[in-house]
Amino acid sequence: MLKRAINSVKHTNLTAKQQSKIQKIVRVDQAGELGADYIYAGQHLVFSNTKPALAPLIKHMWEQEIHHHNTFDSIQTEGRVRPSLLTPVWKAAAFGLGVGTAALGKEAAMACTEAVETVIGGHYNTQLRWLHKEFADSDIEGITELKEIIKNFRDDELEHLDTAVVEGAKQAVPYYLLTETIKTGCRVAIWIAERV
Ligand SMILES: [Fe+2]
Ligand SMILES: [Fe+2]
């Protein structure tokens, strides 16, 4: 599936506009999954020390993010898509967000996951809608697989969102300030990573 998805990026049957849009999708998704990987790395580091009982739950979500990250790394490298130029910034910001929210406590860490996954779930849905519409009646190699990958990851993200709510995200203080700030940060990062 991954091999075929990579072909979608390199496909010569695509118009220049479609090619550039798919490259944007791969660039922003790779940056986003890298960010998710680093957020959980930061949270895991803190909780391993402060709340070891919580570490396995974080580890489980982290491992899924590592898989997402590796997948988009392969699509990006083998599809020869230029990575976001701000990759070092995304790494630092995401790791800092993970460490910072975990340091505030379990609820804040969960509120962070809730906020991030709300934005990312919506972001993946927007991409899926575009892919469905744009390639509704064309059968281009790799597009189906790319859609399948995005769909699977979207479902994982929504599962993380549910877990975060069950684990007390709404009890974070100050909930609205925290989640709205993180959501805005994610939206800004998405906007930038699509372009730079
Ligand atoms: Fe992810
Ligand atoms: Fe996630």
C-alpha cells in the first residue's frame, strides 16, 4: 500500500495543480506527524519521571505517531517532496509543548492531545474531501492508497482524542485558554507548513 501511495506523488498523469496540491499534503502531514511524535516524546519523558503509571498510555499513542511519522517520511523522501524548511522549529515547538503540558499535569497533557487531535482530525478530513472530489472518476495509481493511509491515520487521531477526553482533558485548568491556544497554534503551524 505504501509503495503505491508513493507513486501518487510522482505520478505524471496529474496536472501541475494536482501535483503541487499533493506535495503540499505530504509536506504538511509529514511535519504534523513529526510534531505529534515529538509532543508524545516530551510528555513521555516527563511522565516517566513524575507519573510512571501514565507512561504506558502515552507510549501507546506515541508508538502510533511514530508509525504515522515514518510513513509520511517514506512518502516524502521517496516521492521527492521537499520537507518543510521549518522542521527544526516544529521539532522544538512540539517537544516543548509536550514537556510543558505534561509538567502542568495529566489533565493538561490530555487537554493538549484533545486540542491537537481535534485540529488534525479536521485537517485530515479536509484533505480526504479534496481527494474524493478531485479524483472522483479517475483511477490514478496511488491515490486510493494515499486516501486509505490518511483515513487510517485520521481514525487513530480521533481515537487519541477520545482517550484524552476519557482520561480527564476537560478537567484541565484553565481548559479553554489551554485548548484554544493550542488549537490556534496548530492551525497556524498547518498554514505555514503547507507553504514553507
Ligand atoms: Fe498522527
Ligand atoms: Fe495522534
